[in-house]
Amino acid sequence: MADIRKYNNNNSLDSFFDSFFMTGKFPPVDIYENPNEYVIKAELAGYDEGKINLYIEKHVLHIASGEKEEKHEDKDRKYLIRERAVRSFERSFTLPEDAAEENLTATYKQGVLTVVVPKLPKEEPKKIEVRIN
């Protein structure tokens, strides 16, 4: 499971991609933040919108799919390699503590899932007056 906060540290970013980038099971993602939100974009070309599932459990965002199946009309083919058959996936990301997960929104357009997680407003530090006698 990836921690979205690792994107704030370049060394962690490198190790994240070393372990997750295109292993054949996971779709590639871009994660960035703006002053008011976190944005996750996942490349899901070929997956039906109705088969993409998002859920949050214990401050972890899960993106999962039902099976994606490539249909082949020609039954006379003898495949030597078949990597485009049936696939499903699940990716998980630990959300930062300032993520307003209950206000998450998601859109799916042209094969790209975009998940926007607003940030909670920052609390101002409380000032305590110290009296010296």
C-alpha cells in the first residue's frame, strides 16, 4: 500500500516507483497536491466506469476494478503470448491526516480516473498568555 505523503520527499518517490511502477497488475498513477486538495489520477483505459470501485477504510483509499476482458472474435488463433486477456486490480493509498475524505469526488473521463480529496482547513495555533509577576 502506498502512502500518499511519500510524494513530498523525492527519495521516497523514487523508491515508490521502484516497487509499484507497472508491475503488470497495477495501473500507473499520478499524485499531486494543491494548496487545498490532493489529486490522484489513475490510467484505467478499457475499464468500464461501472466496474471501478472506490472506498475508504481506516483512512486508506482503495481503487479497485472488476475484470476487464478483451474480446477476440477469431477462435482460430493460437496465442503465443496473451497479456491483454482478463485483468482486475486494486491500489491502496494511505491518506494524509489533513485529508477531508468524506468530501472526496471522483470522475472518469477518456480512460483516466481523477480522484480529488480536499484538505481540511488548518487550525491556527492557540496562543497562551504567560504572566510574569
